[in-house]
Amino acid sequence: MTEEKRITTETRGHVLLIGLNRPAKLNAFDPQMLAELAEAYGELERGPHRCAVLFAHGEHFTAGLDLAKVAPVVAGGGGLFPEGTIDPFGLHGPGRTKPVVCAVHGRCLTIGIELVLACDITIAAEDVKLAQIEVKRGIFPFGGATLRWVQVSGWGNAMRWLLTGDELGAEEALRIGLVQEVAPRGQHLERAIAIAETIAAQAPLGVQATLRSARDRLEKGFELAAQELVPQARTLMQTEDAREGLMSFVERRAAKFEGR
């Protein structure tokens, strides 16, 4: 008997909605759920969508990893993401080139924070409670928190929460840059979708080039990333979307971008 899908997907215009769907287990990630999320990110990458929104069904974003089921796979050297999918944490294999907006609420523990850090923009419900509690379980974060949280919040702000496992709320997460906006519970998802739709209305190739350039700065350093600015701009200037952008400006109308 086939198990119920752990991840839902829905297309809304140019936006792909990706939902964590194991609410009876507080959306705790087992191997099936991790694999399905990677498949959804692969759908985003290969499909016509221009942006995605990652959210959760139920009362909580996620209680973290279902360690009893995931730990044996990791300890045994097994892979968590099927071949041909996209690692949603951006740590292994080819990365995604399209933006993801995250909407979090309720409990957002361990792997949930790492998903937030791997996304591009995060909207938090005012009731969100976040905690990176691996140090309380005898392990450490291995989904990217140790790599990205320092980058996002600075050493002291990251270590305050990574080393203690303490819980932080929406306003503190906003203060240290972990999330970008706080919205009332029930409105956070619609706010995330609105931002994703705004991104999707822009020139897709320009959006992807912006993401790539920003990542190059973080991964390759300032000088190497700077060397790519003019060549990338020159390539974009030769696209149909760039011509459409110019004509829409001249004709004082909204641009209609096709990603070409």
C-alpha cells in the first residue's frame, strides 16, 4: 500500500506552492518526506514556474527530523535525495536557479531553520517559535545552519542560538535577519505568495542572474563575482526580455516577460 504523500504541490500562475504535509507528526521529516521535497524542488527547477513558496499544512511548520527514521540512513551512509532531484538545503549536487519564498508558523525546529536559511526570503507568522536544538540531542546541525546562520546574522547572534538550543520568537528572528517580515497568523502565507507573485512578474532570466551573482559573491568572493557582472549583463542585454523591458519603459506599460 502506497503511503500518503508527504509533500503537496500546486501551481498558481507562475508560482509553485510546495507544502509540508505530515501534520499528524508535526511535519517531522522522515526519509520519504525529504525525498519528496527534493522531487518538488526538481519540479520547480525543470518546470515553467518562476518562483516557489514553501509552507506547511497543519498547526506547525515542522518539529524537525524524525531522527528514529533518518538517523539510521545517515549513519549508514545512505543518500537522502534521489538522483535527478534538487537538494532543498543547497549543500549537495546541482543547486536550484529559481527563488523560493518561505512561510513559517508554529514550531519551526532544527531542519526547519535550515530550510529557512536555504530559502531566499522568509515570512514568519507572529506565533512562530524557532529553535536549533541538536546540541540538546548529542549531535549538531548538519543541514547548513552552522554554515549559513553566521553569514546571515553574524557570529554572536548565530552562536547565541546554535550553542544553547534556546527558543527564539518572530521579533528576535526579524531583528537578526533570520526572517524578513512578520505577519499575523493566517496572513503569513498569503504575504509570502504575494511576494512570490511579484518576483514571478519580473524578467525570469534577470531574476536568476541576480540570484547567481549574489551567490557568487558569497561562494567565490567579491573579486571573482565582480568579474562576472559585465559579462552577465551583456548576455542579458541580448535577450528578448531585455528588449521587452526597454519597450515597456518607452511605451509606459507593464512588461510581459517570457523568459527568453
